Amino acid sequence: MANIQKAAFAGGCFWCMVKPFDQWDGVHKVVSGYTGGHVENPTYEQVKTGTTGHYEAVEITYDEDIISYEQILDLYWRQIDPTDDGGQFHDRGEQYRTAIFYYNETQRLLAEQSKKQLEKSGKFSKPIVTKILPASVFYPAEEYHQDFYKKNEKEYLEDRAKSGRDEFIQSVWEEK
């Protein structure tokens, strides 16, 4: 019997947040979408204005008997700059801020604990500003945004290369 759970994270452009989770055993699905705003059924065109209150986010469906929430949290922190409250890398604006959205009290406690561990790690000289928020309605993004890294590999790689995300990840997380 599978132990199916959901997790949701905002980490800047959702195109760059799918592949890091999608490739792990136990992850069944990663959906790009919008959450945390005040407009029902928002479109990409609305969200990208930064006026709907939504975050670009991913919702992950996973089997907790195969991959734990703690492992997913660790993967998440390694994809973002948790000290940047103005967006992520070259994507600027409220819709590109970072956040962990919890679905239950256990996830909230584990997210808070992982954030504290990251703060104590000394990896960052600036404060960790990633919010930990209760999950709200998650609206899947338009179909052309789903699995973008697979459907539009060239554009995905170009966008990722110019974002500065990979250089940041390497500078913070690679063993020196």
C-alpha cells in the first residue's frame, strides 16, 4: 500500500523546479502551478504581472515510503537562494519568491526544523527569508508549462543557463 503525500514549494521560475524532483524514485508527479494568491484560476499572464499574490510553485505527489519529506526538503533548499526576497536569480518579482507550503502539522514542523538547520549551517551570511506557509488552493499552470524541461529542452537549458541558478547551486553546495 503506497503512502501517497503532497508537498508544494515555490523556488522562482517553476520550469527550473520540476526536474530536480521529477527524477527521484518515489516521486509520482510534479505539477507546475500557482498558489498563495487572491485570484481564482489565475493564468500565467495574470500571475506574471505580480499583482495576483500567487507564487509560481510546484506540487509534488510522492510515496513517503520511498522518499521522505525530509529528503524532499533537502532537495528543495539545494535549488534556491533562500536569502533573496525579491525573486530568484534573473526572475524578479513577488511571483518568484521562495516558500514552503505545508499540508499538515508534521510538514510544518519538519520545514521549520530544516530551515533552522540551514540557518545554523553557516552556508549563508544573510538571513534565510524563505517563508513557511499553510498550503492553499494549488492551480495547475497551463499545459505548455508542464514538464517544460522535457517538451522544450533547448529553451529550458538556455533559460536555466542565463538565470545564474546553476552557478549559485555549484558555489554553495558543491564540495570544495
